[in-house]
Amino acid sequence: MRSLFPVTDLTTTGPAAPDREWSLDELAEAYAYPAELTAAPSVGLAAGTPWLRANMVSTLDGAAQHDGRSQPISCAADMRIFGTLRGLADVVIAGAETVRLEGYRPARAREAFAARRAAAGQGPAPAVAVVTGSMDLDFSLPLFTEPLVPTLVLTGAGAPADRIAAARKAGAEVVIAGDGARVDPARAVRELAGRGLTRQLTEGGPRLLGQFVAAGVLDELCLTISPMLTAGDAQRIAGGPGVTVPERFFLASLLEEAGFLFTRYRRTDS
């Protein structure tokens, strides 16, 4: 892996030289959340301010999936970054459809990130938060029965009462983040932050990411560009209604390995 941007003395020589696998510690430094999240309010962001980043992969022709899953267009380096982003997060947010299709399991504690998480005041592993209006989830799955930290279910006040009761019986923490049957994306971000889960990571799917984009609450996009072409009618990384005015993000960093580009974009006002 090599760093292409920002350009420094190490871009083509030294620790960032080509043909060398970066350690998880180096990746953690490259993808660290803003220091202001743990600093005093006078330094920057107010205490408790959430930072929502998304992690997605896309082919050259814009497909976010192949045969309904992201794994076929990914690679080993992408999965190392995937694990690093989880290792840094307080909470991983995913839509119910993505949880079903990707076979989500509880996040696990990893020794490589233990000291870093302890120093940041984090638990051993991030919580997983599932966004669902219908509560159509299988609460007998390991995501709900075997988590290291309780799985959260983000839903609306109008969700079926029996399904809310089933979630709680399974040990999940139900978080009401909408007045009707649907989840309000901005409120979901606030509700999680109110529980101390400020380092937020969403892994999609495209509909959920589209909702975060439309609500104007996405701070950062970590996008892997896969050197593949799929054609077909696969979803883009973000779906749903478009925004009135496209929101501008700036390139924060760019890594490359074996033709895969690992980009990190931040919102201009973040």
C-alpha cells in the first residue's frame, strides 16, 4: 500500500513506500477520528458532538454490490481498512436489509485496537445499531443473542409494539428515533451521540446512506474504488431521493494498492 495524498516526504519513500502492507496501527493513525471529539469544547467540536463516517466500496462503473453483496468487489486491503474503521468506532450503523443480506454478526474485540480503545475511553468493541422501521428482524441470530455489547435497534415510535417487545426480550436496546413508523436519520445520529456513541460508522446499505446524505449529517466518506466493471443494474453507494443542491466534500487522503483506491472525503464545513 502507498499513500498518494496528501503529498509529503513519505509519499513515495519511507514508511509509505509501495509494496508494503501497512500495519493495523498505521491504518488506525491514517483513519483516526478528529481529535476534537475527545478534546475540550473550546478546542473545536463541542463535547458529545457526533462524527458520522461512511465506509463503502464501488466499482469503476458505480456498482456498490455484485449479486447483492459487496464482498465480490472488495479485496484483502479493503477488508483490513473495514476492520480498522470498526476498531475505531463507538457504533456501527447498518440498515436492516444490509444486516440480512450481509449476514451481520456482533462486532468482536480485537487485541490490535485494545490499547487505543481503552485510551479513548471506549469499550472493547463497537455496538451495532440496526435501522429498521418495520422491525422485521430475526432476534434469534447471533447479532442479538451473542453480542459483546448489546445490539441497538433504531426504529420509529410507530413500530409494531410486539416486535419492540421481542427485541427487548432478546436483549437488544430499542432506541426510538422517529415520530412515525420511519427512522429520522438526523435524530438517529443525535440519539446515539446522547448515549456517548459519538464516533459513528455506517456501512450502508445504499438506502440508509442516501438518507444520511439527504439529511445533511454525513461528515466523512471512506470510499474504496474497485478496479472492476460489472454493468448490470446494481445499486450505487447511495440511493433514495436526491438532494436539492449537491453537497461538496474535499479529499482528505488517498491510498492505493493493487489498483484499488482508498479515498477519504470530508464535508467542507466539517
